[in-house]
Amino acid sequence: MTVVDEQEALKRRLAELKSEHRDLDMAIDALIESGNFNSLQLQRMKKRKLILKDEIFVTENALLPDIIA
């Protein structure tokens, strides 16, 4: 796999992670607005959202070039 292929794969993965994070955020908001939710379910969704945020951060950092100052 070439560097360009790896960069493209990371970009696709980043787009997928951001999409899932956004969808999960909307689902959490909708669940809260409904007023009829399981606290454990909400807690798990929020935990998944935090995990996604961490993965987004790591993936974005992998896309940045290493700069040696």
C-alpha cells in the first residue's frame, strides 16, 4: 500500500467516524427529547460517542505530516 493509498484510507475512515459521531449525537438528542429512555442505553451511547471522538482525534493526527522542528 502506498503512502497515497494510506492517506486516502485514513480520509475515508475519518469521514466514516465523523458521520457515525454526528448520527449518534442526533440519536442521543432525539432520545432525550422523547423523554422515554433507558439511562443505561443513554450512558452507552454517550460512551460510544466519546470513543468515536478519540478515534477521530487519532485519525486526524495520523493525517498530519510529521514536522521536526
